[in-house]
Amino acid sequence: MIGYYNYTVILTYLSLISALFGTHLAFRGEPVGALICLLLCGAFDSFDGMVARTKKGRTEEEKKFGIQIDSLVDMFSFGIFPAIIGYTMGLNGWLWFAIFALYAICAVSRLGYFNVAEEMRQKETTEKRKYYQGLPVTSSSLIFPAVYLLKAAVGLGTMQGIYGIMMLVVALAFVIDFKVIKPGLKGILAMGVVGVFIFIGLILL
């Protein structure tokens, strides 16, 4: 079989499956279920790198394969899936399509640039990355479910508008060059706690 198959890729594939199932829910008119799947995508992505690094003796081909499939899955999970959720919630006018298109372009540009920059950085140093340039695409897994929670306070129509505007803001944050501290294990766990509270909020809605 073409590819590399071991436990280091399981979480990456689970993120893809979660996004696919969430897309199914979104088109069924179940945005809460879709957004929970987006949260799960973020959870899986947060730990896939850590899991991959536990495997000793990985070849360069295995490492590069992991990087490639991670970015490909991220493009769908965080670059396309949030736009699908927005569309199925009712943001289907031409203005929203333009914003969704910009969002997808910024996401793929960021992921492509990050792959190139990270490969060059690893040739120069073995130190772990301390900062990201721009907002990581995985941040969408917390941002958009959190925006949906505003529905309880401002109503469906206003929340939809905020969702679309946030897609524009997040798209620009993907490609604007500013430093974002890369979270360590404590930071990831803290975001996990935030994700749990968002999950509870979605269930209560």
C-alpha cells in the first residue's frame, strides 16, 4: 500500500473523519453537531505531533509524510469545514461566498508557507519552534464554536453575521505576520479546558 501506516497518523486521520462527519451533520441542518466535530478536529490536531514524536527511529520519509498529511487534513478540517458550516447556517449570499473564498485561500497559503518555512528552519536548527507567524489555522476549532454560543445572547441572525465577519478577520490573521506563542503542554491543556466549556455551552443550546 502507498503511504506509511502506524500509530503516528491515527489522530490525523481521526481529524479528517471528524470533519467529514461534521460536514454530513451540517448539510443535515445540525450546526451544533457540526461545531462539536470542529472542536474534535482541534483536539485531535493538538496532540498528533506529540504522539508522532513518541515513535523512535522514524525515517525522514515518515516525518515528511506526517507533515504533508497533517497540512492536507488541516486544510479541509480548518480551511474548508468552517466555511461549510457557515454556508449551511444560511450565509449563502455572494458577499459571504467571497469571504469564504478568501478564508480558504488564506488558509492554504498559510499552510503552504508554514511547510516551506518549517522545512528550512529544521535544516538550520534542531530547536523546537517557540513562535508561530500569524494565527494557526487550528485556532478556528475554538473560535467558530465560541461565536455560535452568541446565538443565546444576540439571536440567530446577528450571530450569523458575526460568524461571517469573524471568518474575514480570522482569514486575515492567518496571513498577517505577527508572533503567536506556540503553546506547550500546559497551554494545550488550558485550551482543552476552554474547549470543554464551549462543548458544554453547545450542548446546553
